[in-house]
Amino acid sequence: MQSKIFTLFALAATVFAVPTATPEEPQAEWTITNHADVSLAKRTVGGMFLCQDWHFQGTCGYAVQPLNTCIHLDAPWWHSVSSMGPDAGTVCNIYSDYSCNTLISRDLRNPGSSDLGELGINDAMGSFNCRAG
């Protein structure tokens, strides 16, 4: 009987000790590919497709990120994105710094931009924040 009580207590302690993400932590892992093999067709609100080369080429990644949350870009994405496409129903602001303070592009919508140089922000993105729209 004592063994069962101890086991239940240990299980309960383990369940309540599971860490949770804070709003500052990225909520999704980027799936990195060596080519743009992820369709730019309608996917999920909050999804973002990033590529390091123009025209959705080179190293690319896709992840569904939480809305209304600053997404901080780390390697390999920090200041190295040349094309990006938010999913349909997603509108994003792009920032040059890591904490969504220095706005460099507003209201980027699907299908996004295959050449961020045309917007004057090639390899300049450090973070972004998206909302439904």
C-alpha cells in the first residue's frame, strides 16, 4: 500500500514539474529544408515559410508560430532571410532587431515576398510578429 501511495505521489510530482514555454520563448521549431519543397498554398494561420535565398530557394524552413508574439530569429535565420511567405490569413510585421522594436516592414501578407531586396530589407530581419488578418 505504501508503495502505491509513493508511486502516485511521484507520478503527480512529475506531471506538475513539466516546464511550460514563456511568451518570450519560440513556440515552434523550424523545419529546415535544402530547397523550397513546402507548398506556398494555404496552410495554417500563423505559419511562416522562410528562405535564405531569393525566390524561395536555398535553405528554407517552415513553422507555425503563435500569433501576436514576437518571434526572435536565431541562427541560421538572423539577418539572413531573403524570401518569406506567411500563410493565408496571416499578416506580419518585420523588425531588424531581436525584440520586435525596430519596424522595417509592415503588414506582409500571403503570398509574401520572393525577394525581400525589393522591399529594401534583404538579410535584415531579426524578428517578426504576426496576427490573423
